[in-house]
Amino acid sequence: MNFVTAWLRLELPRRWRSVAVLTLLIAVASATVMAALAGARRGASALERLQDRTKPATSAVFTNTANYDWNRIRALPEVEALTTFVIDYAYTFEGYPDNTGGFPLADAEMLTSIETPVVFTGRMFDATRDDEVVVTRRFMANYHKHLGDTVVLNLPTPSELAEQSGSGPDGAFTGPHLRMRIVGVIGTPWLSDEPGATGFIQMSPGVVAKHAENTIGPANSKNLWNFVSALVRLRGGEADLPQFRRDVVRVSEGRTDIEVWNLPGEWRSAQREVTFEARCLLAFGAAAFVAALFLVGQAVARYAAASTTELRTMRALGVTPGQAIAAAATGPAIAGVVGTLLGVASAYLVSQFFPFGTADLIEPAPGLSADWLVFAPGLVLVSLLVCAGAVAAAWFSLAAARRNRPARRSTAASVIARWGLPVPVIVGTRFALEPGRGRTAVPVRPALIGAVTGVLGILAAFTFSHGVSDVVSHPERFGQTHQLEAFIGANSQDFLPADKLLSIAAANSDVIGIDDARQAVATGPGGSVSVYSYTGGAKAISVVLLSGRMPSSASEVALAPRTLAAQHVRVGDQVKLSGDKASLVYTVTGSGLVPEGPRNGYADGAWIGAAGYDAIFKGHKFHAILVSLRPGANTDATIAALAKATDRAVPEAAGFTFSPPDPPIEVAEIRTVRALPIVLGGFLALLAVGAVGHVLATAVRRRSHDVAVLRALGMTQWQCRWIVLTQASVLAVIGLLFGVPLGVALGRTLWRVVADSTPLQYVAPTAAWTLLAVVPAALLIANVLAAVPGRRAARLQISHILRTE
Amino acid sequence: MSAVVEPSEAVITQVAAVRLRGVRRTFAAELAPVRALRGVDLDIADGEFLAVMGPSGCGKSTLLNIIAGLDMVDDGTVEVAGQRIDGRDEGWLARFRRHHVGIVFQFFNLLDGVSALDNIVLPGVLGGMRRKAAESRARELLDLLGLGDRAQQVPAVLSGGQRQRLAIARALVNSPTLLLADEPTGALDSDGGIEVLELFRRLHDTGQTIVMVTHSQDVAAGADRQVVLRDGQVESDSAGP
């Protein structure tokens, strides 16, 4: 050790800058990797941690009828807790979008015995007051609000509630105006922000208690909209759901149309989303780790090899190989330990920005977080890796000095030499493909792998990103093949004449598809199914089918993919569905996406032909007209044309308009991960730039002898530059040859995985602009990287080099 | 002297192969400038075999590099094959070397990862030959120098003498006006040294102009003429007045 210490005393003052740069590199690399891993772990566990703290509901129950006696459900033995809320859209918070308020709570159970919230700041509202609200984190951030700020709630009058529209200026509600104070910021699984949303306000149950006529409606009124629904927590969790469903039917006079949601199933969908985000982050961490292995590894190896060169002289004076290796490796080892400590500290500091995307919305403990299950092993592993890398580099460097093995020769380079190409091209190709040996050895494989990986990463990232852009701008990928919709009835009552509206829509030349979509809830062996009636014929709307075909007879059904899974059936199987009129065994003819409705997502539900629908249902829960337009049609103009035609033909429907449907929430979810592949691709491109840049710089330095010889033989300075430019171009061309097809294939495969798991219609993404740009960009970047080494090659002091040699 | 004048490929006969007048070269160094050449005048006739001798640091290699166009003079004129090369730019000098100068180094300076054949072909192609013609010329030279069976081997597997013969073959591929050799036997054992010297004699017999830098009296004795440098100046010239 004395020798090693003595050597360090000499070396550190001389090479402190190298050690400092190495330390910084290790700190940045380890911080990136550890932050990504810790962020991934944190994101993946966010929902579970939130559920652990919040007594989440097991089911949401929608009877969709007024005056339902919830005590019958509350009294069921499997029910641990139950809370009621009002399905209420007829109110506004002044100055905020319509959907900013959560459903009004009808009792104080929610937030105390079920869905008990995580209070991030402030406190919970007083359940007896009608002037206090709590909000979500996203609301505070988006609207720059603080605790103590106020919001104004505008409630409807009872008649406005019945009409679901305000009678004031611009349709404003003219009922009670309540100024309410923000007293806390909360979150629960049920009351959490959705991707793409701007946050919401949750009013106290005191509002419903004090203003029941303005929220639920007058007692005994024929309420078509504002039903009281319930969240239920079952003692046995999801396992109790089948029994609970049977009991709900039993205590509700045999009603099979009551929707009983499986919330753990819904959370599994959310978990899939956060798991996907976590895996993206994990992939980023893995790519960063590989990049760090290349970049930091090369720096460590360079440092150790440089030390070994000096230590060879010391070996002649009696230094043992072990001492030489220890002395060469100690500097990088110190940099490794210090750098990793800095990396841990940095990863802790950036933890406040994690998790991201959907996981951020449900994170129960945002802010700084020290994940020692990542940091502690990371600290040890990175330090050991750096030490091992330095020892290996020193050992190889010493061993290489002893060996005299002939260099590996590239067949490709030999073939190119025979084509009679200019000498700089031949030499540059050789530099790119042949590693050389001894002191002139340059690792070409990392550069080749780096170039391929960089192009592959960029192509895969942009191909994937093109898939994301495609679905964001094409709701039809989520089965939303209609561009306009209109709700014309609820609870078996149409408030507008469907036949006339359907005729008006059919007569418009821009309309190419119409569906008279009646929706009702059936019960199958795997739970509730939202069933849509499908109007076939010449102007049928198109349906995204993932497999099979649409039903063509009264005993056939097409199920959405999640319903297919929930009912444990496959295409070709039979499934018994029970409506409020009868039960029927249907043959599953296909798996297709359905329209998103008030109670179902696009992947939950079923399509049944009109006759098949009428066979089991008396009426409908909701009645809508779905309209698809010809490509290129002006949506606003069509809406105006349809409204004008309606005003003329159906005077009682004056003011009626079709409107574009809201995009599925999955669009916003997918959008949250859009940036990750780009960042990942950028990181891989950085790896390529680092690897190629390193090999170009190293090649000129280590092969300066060859270049000097060629100069002595008559090669001009420009030809020397051409050597390096050729070397860079060869690396770029190889990167493109392998990276482009592999990158496109990888991007498409990843997108296929996302499409299958989301689910959505898979359309092979093609990043055309990236494909066009990648070739000139790769060649340009490679040649820019070659500029400085090329200049250095051209300016070599040849007489000095040749004399030294 | 205009920089746009291209080096002539033709050998201008009836003039000295090399003519140096008042050549000075000084290198910057940490403590004090090193004056490697201090006004050297030298004429080397076409077809002459000249040995340059002198102690270490006397300026032998600098002189050779200046004749080869690998180094620049601070002062004085340098004429090689009838063309002024002092003050020329790097590109002109490189093109000039392709046709008029072949260089043999003490430590061979062969391209490591390249076969013996390609080591000769590359400068041939660089000199303007088509690949096939360069290959043909390279094989001819390899045969001439006794390396015909080593064409596909890399320099690393050749002996010192073989490597130096390969370096000589490379230097001759473009039939240069002038063959410069910097300690060509310095890295060889005595047999290898004799082998190389024999080769030089044979080349000289065919009319090749050779300038050889050496420490060794014995090696220098093989040349027609010996010039001794000391402290950057010509101390003696066996062909001098």
C-alpha cells in the first residue's frame, strides 16, 4: 500500500482535473440511473400505497333511479361501509370549466369510513357546512390557488335542475350562489385527478344537506338525471363482489339493470397504466445504465490505461503487477466512491419530480423521497463497478503490453480496398472497422454498437412516438369512430323524437354513418355489461373490431375486450346476458371497441343488433345518436347544418345540436408517456455521439503513427481529414444499415405491446420524417464529430512522430 | 515562388538531385532554442549514394526531414529533383513526395494492421497508379526483395530485416528520384544490417540516388560519399574540396 499511496500523492496533484471530470461523470450517470429506478419503483407502488392509506371502495353502485333506499344495501352482511353521492352535472363553479366539481356528497361517510383521504395540506372540510371545499393538487397547481382562497358555487333552481340547463344569462344557473373556502388539498383513489384534467373541487356534504332541492331535486319529483348512487366497501374485498351482485339484485326486487362496478378491476387498469409508465422509466434507467457503462467505462479505462503506461517504467524498477494495477485503479476508485455519493445525493434531490404521469396524480406522498432499496445497492454496485472496471482496464493494458498478437482484420475493409477507392477512403474504412493492436489499438466495436444503438434508439423512439401522435389525433383508434353525438333520452324516455333526428342526420351529405345507440346494462356471468344497440344497414357506423365480426342476428353479440375477459369467454363462445326484460344466450361473434358512455369505457361493453337488444331490454338507460362524417368534412359546418335542419323539421327540438364526443381518457394517459421514448431515444443518441466521438478522437491519437507514415508517403492534409471523415461516415452508415430496420421494428413492437395492453386499434406507425431525416442527420453528426479529430490528423507533427516511433 | 505551381512528376536530369544552400532550422525548447541546422550547404548528384554521419543531436535527421519535405527550413533554399521545395505548402510537399521521395525509417513505420502487399499498394495508389498496376508493381518489388511469399502477412509476423526490406519496397513503389533512409540498419541485427546495405548497393547500381543517415562507420563505408555533421554544420565531406 505504501507504493500505492506514494503513487497517488504524485498522481492526484497532476491529474486532479481528470479525477474531477471522472467523478462528475460518475455522479451524473449514477444519479440518472438511480433517480430513474427509484422513480419507477415509486410510481409503480403509488396506487397500492394510496389504497393502503385510504380504505378504498370496492364497488360503485348505480341504480339510476330516484329515491332508492340505500339502507337495503347498507344492511347486507358483506358491506363494511357505504356512502352516497349525487350524479349531478347541473352546477358550476364560477370561472372554472363545467367538470371542475366532483359529484356532491350525500352523506359524511365518504372521507371518514370509506375513501378516507390523504390530506396533503390543510384539513378536511366540516361535513355540516356548505361553505367549505377541498381540492386536488392538480387544481391548486393549475389555478395557482392557496388555502383560504374562495370559489363560488352556482346551484340550479329546482326547475333548472329538472331541465339540466340554466335560465340566466348565457345559460347560467340562478339558484343559490355559495362562496366557499378552500380548506385542504386531498386525494383518494376515487377522488383523484385524471390524466389531462385540470383538477377538481370537492364540496362538503353540507351542500346537499342544506340545498337538497338544488342538487337531488325536490322530494318525490320525477327526477331523470340527478340520482343518488353509492360507493361500497366490501369486507372481503373483490372476492365478495359476486355475492354482492346477487344480493343487490335480491334486495332490489330482482332488478338486473343496476350497475355494480368492480372498482379493484378499475384500479387494475390504472395500475396497468402506472406500471407501463414505471416500465418506461425503468427502460430509461436501463438505457442510461448502458450508456453510463460505455461513456464512464471508456473514461475509466482511458484513465487507468494512461496510468499503466507510466507504471510500466516503474515495473522495471521492481513494482509488482499487483501494485501497478492497484496504483492505476485507485484514482478511478476514489472517483467512483465520491461520484456515487454525489449521485445518491442528486438522485434524492430530483426525487421531488417523481413519479410522473398518472402515478403523479395518485402519489400519496409527493416531494422528496429517499429510496434506500435503490440508493444503498446503487452506492455499492456503482463503486464496485468503477473499481472493477479500473482494475480490468489496468490489467488488460499491462497484459496487452506483454502480448504481441496480430491485429484482427476486417473482411469488409479488405474488400473495399480491392474496389480501387481513394486511399483515404480505404484507410478510413480500416480505421472504422479494424481495432488495431498494442498501443495503436482502438476499440471499434463499442463505436459500432453505439452508432447502431443511437440510430436504433432514435428510430424506435420516433416510431413509437408516431404511434402516440396517431392515437392522440385519431379517436377512432379507441373505437370512437363517430365524430358527433347527441343524447336524446334517459331511463327509457326520449325527450326528442329519435326517428326524425335520425332522418335529418341521414339526409346530410357529410354523414356517412349513423347509429341509433340505445344503451342498457345487462348482467352476465362476469358482472355488469353496458350493451349498445347496433344499427346496421347502408349507413352503419364503422366499428373497430380487434377480432371476429359484428353480430348479424338477434342471438349474436360482439364484446369489448375487457368485457370479453371479465365474462371469461372467447370469440365463438356463448354467453348468457340478462336484461330487465329477459335473458338470452348469445354467440360471441367478435371483439370490438364500443362508444364511451356515462358508465362505460370504450373497452367495456357490448354491441348487439337492434332485435337482439329488444329481446332482453324493455327500454334504455341512455339513448344517443352517433354520427360519423366523411373524411375531410367540416365538423362545425355539419353541426350547424344539422342544427338548422332540426330547427326547421322538429320545432320542439329548437336549440338542439350534435356535439363532438370527449376524447377517451386513455388519450391523455398515453400522452403522459409520449416524452419518455423521445428522452430515451435522445439518451441513446447521446450514447452514439459519445461512442463515435470517442473512437474518432482516440483513433487519431493512437493511430497518429499510421497517419504520419501516410503523410510521409505523400498523403495531403486534406486527405488526412478525409480519413477521419470516412471513418465517421462508415460508422454512421453501419449505424443506419442496422439501426434503421431494427429501430422501426423495435418501435412497432413496443407500440404493438401498448396497443394490445391499452387496448386500442393497432396501426403500424411509420415515422416518415424521421426516416427521411435520419440518414442525412446521422452522416452530418458523424462528420461534425470528425471535424476536430480530422483537423488534428491533418496537423500532426509527422517528423516528430516518426522520429519518436 | 507561387504556391499554385504543381510539383512536376518529371525527373529533371542533368542537375543535382539535391541542392541545399544556407539551410537553417531551429526548434523551440523549454530551456533554450535548439539550433538543429546552422547554415548547411550541400549538393547531392543524381545517382549518388551518400551517407550522412555525426553524433546524436547533430542535425542528421532534421536534414533528412527537410530534404523529404517533412520539415520546413527557417532560412535557406532546398532544391530536390530540380524543384524548389522550401516555402511550399503541406499539400504541395505531399504531392511532391509521392513521386520524388521514398523514405526508409529506422523503426520501419509500416502500417500495422495491413498486409505486406497492401503496405506497398497503398502508396502506389496514392501516387496515382490503378490498384491492379500498384499490386503488380508491389509483387514485383516483393519478389525483388525476397518477400514474395510474405505478401499476405502483416508486418508484425515478419523479422526485423524483412520489415526493413518491406519498408524499402514501399519506398520504391513510385520509383522515386531520391531514396532517403534514416538509420535503416539501426533496429536490425548485424545480418539484417548487411542484408539491407546489400540491397542499397544493388539499388545504387541501378542508378538510384540514396541519402542515408547513420551512426555507424561500417554502414557509412558502403556509401560512395560520407558527409559528417556536427552542431548543425557540415564538418567534413569526403567528396568535398
